[in-house]
Amino acid sequence: MYEEVKERMRFDSEELKRKFMEGIDRLAKRMRKVKMKLAVMSGKGGVGKSTVAGLLAVHYGRKGYKTGVMDCDFWGSSIPKIFGVDRKKPVLGEEYIEPVYTDKWGIAVMSIQFFLPSPESPLMWRGPMVSGVIRDLLAKTEWGELDYLIFDLPPGTGDVPITILQEIRPNGVILVATPQELTTTIVEKALKMSQELETAVVGLIENMSYYECPQCGHREYVFGKGRVSEMASKYRIGFYLELPIDPALTRLCDSGKIEMYEIDPFEFFPI
Ligand SMILES: Nc1ncnc2c1ncn2[C@@H]1O[C@H](COP(=O)(O)OP(=O)(O)O)[C@@H](O)[C@H]1O
Ligand SMILES: [Mg+2]
Ligand SMILES: [Zn+2]
């Protein structure tokens, strides 16, 4: 796979080419030490993609798996914040970068946010540049042997998601949508993309699906019901999940304590 990527690239100079090739080799070597890679995707921002990526990492961390999260959403980075590690700094070695580890389950976190003087900095970067930085950061990070590495991708099907799917070849993609926007188009787009890039969609999450009344336990499907299961069976997606609106979850994410969330929505996730 990595050979294919190398062949497809064109370079302005031999020096650039050599550097790129070295980077790809290093990346391949690092990624061989990760058993399972899962990418979390969505059609747009604000649907709970990072929350789902975080919950998935917590699911594995809690079970005792060596788990990492790679924040690839440079324009909407929130992984360091929801894990409460946004004030930590990764340790820089000469050839490697030590990821930051979360307090409770020791989940390894990497994000470009750790290196920025202010959160606004990357706004003027272009897609291809960001892809290059992600590739670099991912290759330089000393993840060690990991059981699971979760990628929080930026929304949509732009440059970064394509790069990750193409070069990392995750074992599966998990799709997050809200009921209002859970239209055939978004699911189809993502499915088509992952098909083209030979990565299976292994999960479909309808986030903010319903609200459960704390008094009587009644589930109110605020935006309508049942679309996620329809989609999942229509497109033969093995795992689907309705994730309720939970103010406790918002609070924990806002205060950097997602690891303290007691509910595990991924309890029956088969991967
Ligand atoms: N199921 C949920 N219940 C309550 N709040 C949620 C839920 N999912 C996401 N949120 C909140 O919605 C906001 C956006 O979620 P986030 O995961 O950052 O979205 P994205 O990564 O798609 O931009 C955050 O404040 C988050 O805490
Ligand atoms: Mg996000
Ligand atoms: Zn009620």
C-alpha cells in the first residue's frame, strides 16, 4: 500500500522526494505496531464526531486495551479538551514525540493543537499542507504497541480524510450523523468514498437521537425515529447505535472528563 502511495506522488526536486519517501517509510513502520485502526467520520461539524471518537477510546481504555487517539481535525480540534489534556505538552525527542496520556485510562493522545501558540493558528493552512503535517506527526509519534488507534477526522470528504483512508488504511470507518441530517446522501457519500479507498464502514451512529425523560424514562425522539436502523440495513452496516442527548455527557466533555462517563455506548461494538 505504502509503495502505491509513493508511486503516485510527483515531486519538484529529488530532495523533496527523498524526504517524502523517508516519511512514508517511517509512517509504515509505526503503523505496523498498531493492531486495529478505526476512523471516525461525519458529513459536517458539530454532530458529535469527537465525542464519539472519545467514547470509543474510553470503551477500549476501560477494558485494558492500549489505546490511542489521533486528532486529525485541525480546524475543529477538541480531543485534547474533552480528555482534559489540553494544557499538557508532549515530550519532544530528537527523532520522536511522546504522546500525552490521559489521567484515568492512560489513553495516548496526539494533536497538532499541542504545538500551536494559539488555537486560531492553523486556520490559514491548506488541506494538502495539513495532510503533510498529520502524516509527519503520526509518523513521529512514539505510540508504541497499540491495540487500538482512533482517528478523529475532520468533517466531510476532503483532503485529510482521503489522505488518512488512503495511506493509513484503517480497519474500519465509523460514521456519525444527527437525525436531522441523516440523509441518504451523507451516508452514500461516505460509503462511496470508503469503497473507493477500500475501507469498510463498520458502524453508523445516530447522535442526539432521542432524549430520555429523567422522571419516567420515556424516550422522546425529538427529530424523528428509526432512520438510522433503516440506513444501516439498507447499506448493510453491521453496527448501528442511537446515542441519546445526555446533558451529563456535555458537561463531562466540557470539563475535560469524558473518561468519567459511566455509560458505555460501545458495549456491544464487535470490533
Ligand atoms: N449525545 C450527546 N449528548 C449531549 N451532548 C453531546 C452529545 N454529543 C455531542 N454533544 C456535545 O455537542 C457538542 C459538539 O460535539 P463534538 O463531538 O465536538 O462534535 P464534532 O466533533 O462533530 O464537531 C459538544 O459540546 C458535545 O459535548
Ligand atoms: Mg470535533
Ligand atoms: Zn417523563
